[in-house]
Amino acid sequence: MPRIAIVYHSAHGHTAHIARQVCAGVRMAGGAAVELVEATSLTAQPDALLAYDGLILGSPTYLGGVSGTFKTFMDATGRMWRQQQLKGKLAAGFTVSSLPSGDKQSTLQSMFVFCMQHGMLWVGNPILPEQHEGVPELEAANRLGSWSGLMAQSRHGAPADAFSPGDEKTARMFGHHFAQTLLRLGSVQPVAEAA
């Protein structure tokens, strides 16, 4: 059974809440094992990532990028980069901020570049914004209109689980899509690399 790690940092619980919603979506897809992994636990032992077939990365957006804690985890994989040990793994990303935009796109881009440097395969967010179909905005999937990854918004100072129903639904759909993609790719036979 393929294994998925949701690797995240959450200072105030908001990103952890969305990580749990993504995890629920992976489980709904069936066929893949999933674990929530705090980024801090990987800083000293990034080789633990080798046990997974897919990585879903999650960080709050701080000043237009990943948190310092999450960046420390990313930097700890430098030796693995030199050996391209994560090459071919499936990857995706999500982020949370207190404003609708909050420069979340640049956070997702930093995750994307990180994964591309490691030779991973990026899965975007194909969910169509449901408010275009008449669903009330706060209940709509992908209400923030993000295609490169999952974005969620929680008001400044709000409780860790204070998200719109649409953002929570989007997180579950995102996890479900990632798991289905991993399972679909797992059924494709690899082709030998050119010399």
C-alpha cells in the first residue's frame, strides 16, 4: 500500500486543522496509508521521508513565505538533494493565512521550487470554484481560486478550527485528489531512464 506523509508546521493550530482535513480526504479515497508528520520531527532525521511515496507539505504563510520552522525542515534535506533521493515522489502543498490573499501564492511557489529541485512530481489543485455555480462563497470549494495548491483562510486571532465550511471541504477534496493521483500513477509501469 502506498504511503503518504502530510508534513506540516502549525504555530497556532490553524495549519494543523487543515492538515487533518487533508488527511481525512486521503482516507476517504482508500488504498493509501497516511500519516500526519510535524516538520520539526524531520529536521534531525529528514531521511524518514524515504519511507513515503507521496508528500503533502503544509505551512502557514508568514511574511509571504513558509514559516521559519518549515524552512528549517526544507534546508535539512540538502544532503538528500545532492543524491536526488526524493526524485519521482509525488508532492503537493497547502498554506493558511488570515487574509484571503495574504501572499499565499508565494508560499506555494517556494514549496513547488523545493519539490522541483528534489525531482518530485507536483500535484496542483484542479477543484473548480463552486461559487460560480451558485454555491454561497463561504460554503464553496476552492473559494479562494488557487490552482497551484490548497489555500485556506482563518481570520486573525480566530480559534484553530474557525474555517469556512468551503475551505474545510476543499482540504478534504484536495487530499482525496492527491491520493487518487498517487494510486493512478502507481498502476503505471515505470520506463527506464535514458543514459
